[in-house]
Amino acid sequence: MSPRPRASAERHFWSRIVQVAFVAAILLLWVLATDVWHVSHILLPRPLNVWAQFVDIIRTGEFIPDLLVTLRELAAAFAISLTLGITIGFLISRSQYLVKVFEPLFAGIYSIPIILFLPLYVLFFGLGSPSKIALGATISFFPIVLNTILGFGYVDRGLATAARSMGASDLQLFRYVLFPAALPVILAGLRMGFTVALLSVIGSETIASLAGLGHRIVNLAENMDMARMFAYIVFVVAIAAFLNAVVSRLEARGKWR
Amino acid sequence: MPSADAAISVRDVSHSFGQAGDAQYVQALLNSNLDVARGELLCLIGPSGCGKSTLLNIMGGLVTATTGSVSVGGKRVNGPMPRDLAFVFQESALFPWNTVFENIVLGMTFQGVPKAEREDRARRALAAVGLDQFAGHYPGQLSGGMRQRAALARALSLETDILLMDEPFGALDEQTRMVLGEDLSVLLSRSKKTIVFVTHSLGEAVFLADRVAVFSARPGSIKQIIAVDEPHPRKPSFMTAPKFHALRDQLYDLLHDEIRRAMAESGQTRRRYDDVEADAAAAVSGGEGA
């Protein structure tokens, strides 16, 4: 083995150590705050109590209906924004004029907090899942459509010309040249879209909803059941971390540069 | 009328970019006529911006001439003709997400070669350019010279009668370029391909070509055609022969005034210049600097 991969593996190892130490330090602060500095247990439950509640949630399977509601909303929202974002992004990318018109427009809308429109979505779609799906789809549409426009805009014209000179049809040009060329940038957009879809689905559940993990957490907070609420937060963090890891892994597989 | 034994006939081709009167309007080519004989290697040489690459793209159907016509094998060119001719570009134009082998197979997929034949032909093409060991490499893992070999293999695998090469060695260093030129000469002596080869380099043109077409400055047209008359494969010793130097000097004389005209028109040397332009620039600064 050459020395370079070993050096980078070593650096990777040490950055992992620092990351683990960071999480451990936060846990330590938590223990100190509850057991030594006596912060009110109503504001900050003891870590051991939270752990006991966490085990209870997992053992009883109480989380399953709420998790299914949230995952279904997430899947539906992401499916809609993925389909619309990639289709519309591709169509816009075909024309310089449309890119000039829509790219700044979408970028502008993307920069405003669309979650402000949640009350409107609830009025239109009701308190249940449809409003969460619609909002999640709206918010995650923008990073996907913007990166799709960007990805198809970056395709090297020389490659398309070469494919044409060898007789590529329109469909072949798309499948073998335009799409693979744009794929890494589109995948980056999908990862961002997935993250904001997850944020907006859970976020809107905590504001106004009938079911879902966000709904459960707010419900527990309103009943002052703080240890269980924290346990649910830990659960949601774990689920979100897992989903993001899966999506990042998928993104890395599509890279060719 | 195009002559019967011409592989490519160019008749009264003019080409301009943009609309007349626009600031960007450029008359690139003016009334060019040319017959490329079957089995010959014809070099197009001329000052930067003279339209030699444009003419190559018109021959290959990638650009439609504003006026005039081109026919290949008696058929009028209206668009890409993948079964009749293959391109090799200056930047290799290999797909970076595919391996060398996949790139070659994909070219044949585009051209419509039956699936069963593709892999066999790809292997033969790679062997012909000496890249058999690198079939599984990605273009990004190869040197510039190897990428151009791979691009040449892709063009060869298409088994067209005609190859159009647009400064294929232009981005390479001189040593790599000389070796690839020798290899190309050997390869050609074995095949019966017709090749049109655009180059900036006087030496490359004399070394490779059966005939060299010299362009005038923009708007480009063919000023003169010089025959080299030396059998392929050409050996490195040809480069030191008196005949080589006489032809190179003759080309330089023809180009000299055109290069000055092209430079005066463009004001500054905007593009990368190779030996031809570098010589001319040295002559200009040497003559006028005093």
C-alpha cells in the first residue's frame, strides 16, 4: 500500500474520535446539569429516565403507528417533489430562455420559509396527512428542480456532439449522455430535497396535525411527560440520521467524477 | 460535378455565424472547393479562425453550410452520417462515467452495430491502438495521449471508410504528439481509410499527409494544395530528410502572410498558438521590436 491512503484512513479515524467525543461531552453535560447542578426535571429529565422511557417505547411498539404516518407522509411528499422536480427541471433546462426566467424565480422562492404557509395548507388540505404531504412536496421541490436545471446545464456540449456524430438518437442521447452527466448534481439536489422534506413533515406535524411522530412529541410536551418526550426526540433523531445516511450512501454511488 | 472517385466533395461552401450586420457576425468560410480522394490523408492547415475546423464539421454533417454542398460517397450531406464517417475531436470526448471499453461499445450502440459484434470489435480496436491493458480504466485515469488513443480506438471500431480528425493531438506535448503521429501513419498504411486531419502544426501536416490543403485567413478558403508524395508508414527519419524540410518551408511561406493577416484582424493572439503561430509571433516581435 502506498502511504497516502493510510494517512487519509488515519485522519478519518481521528475525525471519528473527535465526533464521538463531542457527543459524549454533550451527554456528560446533560448528566451534570440534572444530577449536579439540579436543573428542574420538568425542564430537563434525567438521562437514565429518558433511556428507560426509550426502551419502553421500543418494547411496547407504541411508536409504530406514528412512525408509519410520518414515513408515509415523507414518502408521498418526496415522490411528488422528485417526479415534478426532475421533469420540470429537465424541460426548463432545454431552453436558455426558460432557464433565465425560472432559475432566479425558483431560487428566490427557495430562500423564503415556505413553512409560513402551513396555515394555508391546513385550510386547503385539512389537519391530516394531505397538508403535510403537500407542504413537504412544495418545500422539497425547489432544491430538486434547481439542481436538475443546474445538472443538465453543465453537460459538456462536446460530449453531446460526439454522441450525435456516432448516430445517437434523442432517447440514446438522454439515456447515455445527458442523464449520466447530470446525475451527480441531481442526486445532490435529491439529498437536499429529502432532508428538507423530512424537516417540513415533522415540523408541520408539531404545529398542527392529527398523528405522526411530531404530533406525538407535542402531545407529550403538553402533558408535561418530559422524559417520554425526550425519548421520542431521541427516536426521531435516530430515524432521521438513519434515513440521511441511506440517502447519502445512494448519492455517493451515483458519483463518477 | 463531384468526381467519381472522390470520398468527399466540397462544392462552393461558404459559412457564416450570426446574421449579416450583427456585431458577432463572422464570415468563416468563403467559396471553398475540395475533393478528398479515397484512401488519402488530407491535412487542413491554416491560421487560427480560418474555418478549417468549421469545414471539417460541415463535411461530417455536424454543421450545415450557409451555402454550397458537401457529398460523401456521392450522397449529399444533410446531418451526421455515422455509417460513413467517424470523428476524433481535440478533447477526446470520451464519456467520463464509462470505462474505455464501455465508451467504445457505446459508440457502436449509437451507430447501430449488432450487440453480438460489439465487444469483439471493441477488443480489436483497443489492440490496434495498444490500449488492451487499459480497457477497464476510466478516462480520468489515463494520460492525455492515452485518452486520444482511446478516442481513436472508438472511431476505428465504427469501421467507417472515413475518419475526420479535428486537431486530435493538439492538446498534447510535442513528444507524445510525434509518437502518436508515427503510430497513426503505421495504422493508416494497414487500412484503406480516407482521413481528413485538421492541424496547427506544419511538421505534423508534412509528416502525416498525402496532401496538405493550405487555408487563407478569414474568411477562409483553400489557397493551395501541396502533395507530399511519400509512402506510408512514414519513419521518424523522414522528419530529418531534406524533402521534409523543403515541404515544411514551402508550407511556411504560404502560411506566413495569412498568419500576419489573421493576427492583424484579431488584434491580439487570443487563442493558444502552436509552432506556426509562435514562429510568426517571434518574427513579428523580432522585426518590429527594434
